[in-house]
Amino acid sequence: MNTDLQLRPAGEADLPHILAFIRELAEYEKLSHQVVADEDKLRATLFGPRPYAEVVIAEWQGRPAGFALFFHNYSTFLAKPGIYLEDLFVRPEFRGHGIGKALLVHLAREALARDCGRLEWSVLDWNEPAIGFYQALGARLMDEWIINRVTGEALERLAAKG
Amino acid sequence: MNTDLQLRPAGEADLPHILAFIRELAEYEKLSHQVVADEDKLRATLFGPRPYAEVVIAEWQGRPAGFALFFHNYSTFLAKPGIYLEDLFVRPEFRGHGIGKALLVHLAREALARDCGRLEWSVLDWNEPAIGFYQALGARLMDEWIINRVTGEALERLAAKG
């Protein structure tokens, strides 16, 4: 047991940390231009009457070092929920302590505790260090599946069809 | 307005139809060996105290013709939920009436009504008819993302790590 590392569910007081993590992750993924999240929007969707996702904060020696944000997906073949990890991020200065792995292990335990059939997440195909890390932890790449996304004006056009 | 087609939320009485649709879809995807769902498991996870997904039934001239099963995912960049369409299926004898498109349009409207930022789903990379159909409806292929999955014994091994 590493007492330098503490994992705990996030509360409303963590909103500044959560927003900072999201922005730092977007920067790493070269997607900063897509971030419109702010504290009010996060509060409404994560800590409102219908929370759409859960957040785990990783603290290293008492300092916020990283986070995982996840929600439940569903497998019709298993007729069971799964855990889908939407974001995992560890600040560069805290890497090398096994924090990312500890967050994945934590979510695997949550998945079993909640009778979920799967733990899933996505990775950018150019992020080879991450892919190797995930495969060493037992992940299988579902590379025969491609995600389709309809958003923005395309979503409005689809909703307006016949 | 096509009065032959009715879309409605599924209730517990639809469990036999839902299970039949799941099995027929798995057969089409050549994945029947993965289906362990049964009516009891579906009841517990779709109509129990914590429903993990929602189902829309499409009826054509009063007969169950297809279904869509979806749940909410979450975008940290938008700080908004999305709708993730897990399964969409129309029985072969009911194809050609625009039922699949009507289900997607219905979900796009639900997404806007629920202030969701996106409608997303996955497609098998060999299913070119489906891919063309989705692109014509405004979907963008997120083919730089690859899904990682940990399940079964690999999930137990990950949960047992130090």
C-alpha cells in the first residue's frame, strides 16, 4: 500500500481541479480548441439532480495529481452495464509513480463490485505509449469498430429530417 | 407523417421482443456466440431500480419491426451528456421503409431535447452499407479513436493488481 497516493470520489469542491485536468488533457491531445467546459456546466452535469458521470481524484502527497471520469455504458449481449472511462489524466510532474495504473485498477475493482461485464475506454491511434501501457494491463483493442458522431449543425439537420 | 410506423419507449412487456432483436442483431454481426442475455438479466438492468439504458421499439403496421437501445455518455470537453446508441436493428422483412433512419432521427431529437451535445454509435468496419447510410445522415467517422476493452478474466486480473 502506497500511502503517498490517495484515490477518492470527487465532490463539488473539486470543480476547479476537474476543469484544470480537462484543459490539460485537451492540450496533450492537441484538442484545446474543442473545450467549452466551464465550472458551471460541469457542476450542472456532474453534481446536479442527474449526474451523468463520476469522477475519481488521485492525490499524490496531498496534491491533486490526476483524475478519471467515467460513466456506465451497457452491453446488450451480456445484458449488463459496463464502466466506460471517458478521461484519464496524470499531470506530467506526477508521472512515473503508477498513478494511471492505480486509477485503472481502481475502476476494474469498481466494475467487479458493480457487477459490470466490461471496463472500456478509447485511445488515439497515434498514442503508442498509451496503447502499449493498456495492452500490458490486459486491454484488447477493438479496432474493427469505428465510432460515428453527429454533433452541432449536423445534429440539428438530422433531427429536422422527415 | 407515416402512420404505418410508430416509435414508442419499451416497457417490461416488450422484454421478449427486445431479447429477440438482440439475438437477431448478433446473428447479423456474426457474434451470436457472445450473447448471454436473457429476459431476467434484461429486466434487472433495463427496468430495475437503476435502468442502465433505454429502449425504443419501432412498430410497422402494429408489428415489432426494430429497436434502438441507448444510454447517456458524457463529453468532458463540452461538459454535456451525449446519447450513445448501443444497438440499432430493423428486421430484414421490414427494411426499405425508412425505419432505421426514423430511429436515428428520433434519437437526434431526443439528444436536442435533453441538451445533449452529440449522438454517437459504433459500426463494424466491414459494414460498408451501414457506413454509407450513416455518412449520408451527417455522421463523421471518428476513425482516429480505438476502443480498449478489458473483460472476463483479464478484468479480474487487472482488479487484483497491486
